[in-house]
Amino acid sequence: MAPERTSPISRLFAGKTGPVLVVVIAIIAIWYAGAVYLNAPFQMDTYKRGHIENVPVTQLVTDTLNQDRPVLPAPHQVAEEIWKTTVLKKITSKRSLIYHAGITLSSTLLGFIIGTVLGIVLAVGIVHSRVLDKSLMPWVISSQTIPILAIAPMIIVVLNAVGISGLLPKAFISTYLSFFPVTVGMVKGLRSPEILHLDLMRTYNASKGQVFWKLRFPYAVPYLFTSMKIAVAASLVGAIVGELPTGAVSGLGARLLSGSYYGQTVQIWSALIAASVMAAVLVALVGVVNGFVLKRMGMAR
């Protein structure tokens, strides 16, 4: 019996590509509709001040989607801005979006590395010490109740007072946001081995170090990478927030600030899109490393 043939569209929607495309198209359509709705009042006022009457709807929509300083820029305007500030600008140019993204990326990665190491160390201490579990874990959780916008200026001021400036203050803000998911994820992972397996290790007279490296840590690796995906995205948010109170002249946060100062909404949205793409790439890279490590450990095919 010959196998049934499926159409290309059926194969497309059988995987992840088709549904993702549908969502992207829907978002773009809603975006265009929102741009027309939000920008139309200003455009109508422009017609009124210019004594222009009986404007066709098509002309109104076209003018609304091509304003210099729209309330909500259209997707094609943001795409044009990204093209101009990436492909048509040298990477070393202060107007290059790649240049600013690189500045933000450096503090993001540094904060992510510090936060990951700190989270793992705290998790190991919490799991192996009842005193730390009772005293430290509540503080770890309560630390995230403080709004980052409130604490970021204090961190910047205090570190500048002791002579620490530049990359490290922004990295510390990223660390503040990224260590929490790693800590919680690792605590969950290190406590995930079954009691039967722990009892078996004790039966073999295994030391605490052997129990950790041969049982607890392998169980915790999937939890670690899952939490790292959250942490790297949070680290990027921290890096951008860290650039806002410093009046930075470089970085995606600086692009957001300058865009808000001069009413350049297209610039603001291009920086936001660049940040979202960077976050997606970083999360995907962590996922790739996750798959490689689990495969080497024999935990994935």
C-alpha cells in the first residue's frame, strides 16, 4: 500500500514553523492596525491645519504609516531603521546598532557569568547546610521583591563612590537579576535525586563529595540549564536598566534614552527589537549548550 502523500502546507503546520509563522503574521497585522489607529489623530490634525479636505482612506493610511515621529512606528519603519543602523553603518560607528548591542552584550555576559557562579555556590550551600537553608533562602527570595529600577541607581552611585565604574556596575545589576533563577533551579535540582538513590550511596559509604558529583550534580544539570535560560534573559534586562540611570552614551539603554529625549520613537523600537533578538539568540545558545552537555552525559539522544 502506497504511503499517503501530504501537501507542503500540511507538513509545514505539522511542525513548529507553521504555527510560529501564523503568530508572527498575526502580530504584524495587529501592529499595523495599532499604528494606524494611534497615528491617525495627529495625521488628521495635520490635514486640518493644512486645510486639506476629503482625503481618501488609502492616502490617510499611507501617510499615517510613514510619519517622521509616529506615536507607534509601523513594522516597515522599524525594519528600515534597523537596516540603516546595522548594514549601512560601520560597526565602530556610534550610530551603529551593532556597536551599541555589543556594549550591552559585554555587561550582559559578565553579569550572567557572575550570577550563574554565585547562584550555583549559594545553591550548594543551601542544600548542604540546614542553617543556610533556613537563614539564606528567605533572603534570596525576598531580594527579588525590590524593584530593579529603584535599586539600580543606588548600586551605580555606591560603586562610583568607591571608584568602580564602567562595565562592572552594569554587570552587577545583571548579576542581581540572574543569580536568583539559577539559585532556585539548582536547589531544586540538587534535591531532586530519589531517597532510594541517596540511601544506596550511603550504603556504599560514599562521601559527601562523591554523592554530590556522582548523584546530585548530574540530576541538577537539566534544572541548571533551564534556569540559565531565564537568567541570561534577565541579565540582558539588567544590563539595559543599568545603562538608564548612568546617562550612558553607548549601549541599547543609551539608544532608548536618546530616543525618548528627542521623540525618536522609531529609534526606540529598533533598540527594543534588537534587544529582543539578542535575548532570543542568547537563550538559543544556552539551549544548544544544554543539548550538547546532556548528550555527552548520556541523558539525551
